[in-house]
Amino acid sequence: DVAVVGSLNLDLVVSTAAVPVAGETILARGHRQGLGGKGGNQAVAAARLGAAVAMVARIGEDAAGSRYLDLLDREHVDRRAVTSGAGETGLAVVLVEDTGENRILVSPGGNAALSPADVTAAGETVGAARVVLAQLEVPLATVTAAFRLATGTRILNAAPPTQLPAELLDVVDVLVVNETELAAVAGAPVPRDPAEAAEVAARTGCRGTVVVTLGERGSVARTPDGRWWHEPARPVTAVDTTAAGDAFCGALAVELGRGTPLDEALSRATLVGAVTVSRPGAIDSLPTAADLISEGQT
Ligand code: ADP
């Protein structure tokens, strides 16, 4: 029911007391590898919540790519439209300082080669999906092509943010952004509260619904008729906020695909985001439908 058009990355997370300056070499505390990328995270998030999910993506013919295919199989994500070719699987290098500050460098690799032709080749996977969900770690032209082919609800998570061309905005039904992405997309200051977020949401150029995630303040939705409301966050102890936005997008896609009304879908996605920040890790922290029940939070 959900087709995700997006990125698959190997995450290389290095912990260090300090980051090197130009020309300097220092020893880090340690490192670990994980699988990530906004596309892969959102596809797994949706699949864990019980949706039938298909992924449209590009990887390299390398070890990271094969690891990713295994992960998608384990998570029951249909990967028949994940193709491999020349070049490497995308890589995110994350430097984590003792202060908790992150510096992230993303090398797109195969993600940059995901083309409109790949979308066309995916055919019904995109064309017949009830929801097509995309982010901006793959080329804008590819996302636009996917939304043009779609007959279902088209959700764009404009992350990382960039100025969105009208031809893309015209084919978006639901735009999802966090506060800083909203500011970048609307060319406005970062909103200070939910009411201001709703106001700025009117200035993105998107003719559909705009959803803004506000971290510990929950989320806001604004519909094309100018109606807006605030969904407060569920109170949780935040352990690791990685992948909260991806969990939110995956959950929203699942609910809208099931025909859940927008206000209920927003409430559900806000809950799934909260559960994700209450657990450590990226993909590891994404809850299943059963987890939500066992935590008594449905
Ligand atoms: P991003 O990670 O993309 O910046 P947010 O930080 O806005 O996204 O988080 C996405 C969603 O996750 C929020 O809308 C909220 O529902 C949930 N969330 C994030 N941080 C917290 C928190 N500290 N407490 C409760 N919920 C949170």
C-alpha cells in the first residue's frame, strides 16, 4: 500500500573527544556501522507498523548494498525495485563529539543515480500504491516523476531542505517538514510556537496539506482551506531523537494509506515519533504495531 522513493545509506558513526582540524589526525574513541538513509528508515518504519511497503532505490554493488537488501528482506519491505549499479551505496559519516554535538557528511553514492527512468521501470509499484512517500536525498526530478506517476496520496518529506520548484510543489498532497525545514522551504524565520508554525505553513507554496513536526512540542497540520490544529507531543523521556522524523513520516503514510482521517493520522504519527525518541538507535528504535500496544499507547 505504501511505495517509498528514497535513499539507502550506510551510516558510519564515529565517537570522538574532539574533531580534527585541517591537516590533523587524531584517534577517535570508537565507531559503529548501521544502516540508515531517510528512505530506508521511513520504509522500515511503515513496514513495522503493518503496511505492505515497497522501496524504489539505488545501491552499489558492494557489501553495504547487500547488507541493506538483507535488512529489507528481514523487515518485509518489497525490494524488487531496488537496483544496483556502478558506484557505491550512499554513505553518511557521523562524527559525534563527547558534548553530544553531531557533524554529518552525506555522500549520496547510488542515491544520486536514482532516475526518473528507475521510477518508470518500477511501474505499478509507484502507480498503484495508495501512498507514495519521498524525501530529498534523491534527485528532485526523480521525486517529481514518481509523484506524476502516482494515483495515490503523495507525501513529500522535504528533508534535507531545499527550495522546491513549482512543478514539484504542484504534485504534492501532503508536505511534511520540521521547524528548520519549514523555515528553509518557506524562506521565513524558524517559528517560535505552533501558531506561528501554522502561519508559516501557509507560505510554502504547497497547495496541499502542510504538516510541521515540532519535536517535544508535537506537530501541527494546516489544510488547504486554511484550517489548522496542534497535536501536542506524548510526554516521554527522550533518550535518542535519531529517526523521530522518519518514524513520524512512515506512520503518517501508513495511516493515510488506510484511509484514516488526517487528525487521527497526525495523532498516531505523533505517538510513533514519541516512542521512537524514548529508545536508543536509529532503525533499531522504530516501533512495531505490537510495541505500541504493549506500551499501552494505542
Ligand atoms: P526531526 O527529527 O525530523 O527534526 P522532530 O524532532 O520534530 O523531527 O520529531 C518528530 C516527531 O517525533 C515530533 O512531531 C514528535 O511527535 C516526536 N518527538 C520528537 N521529540 C520528542 C520528544 N522530546 N518528546 C515527545 N515526542 C517527540
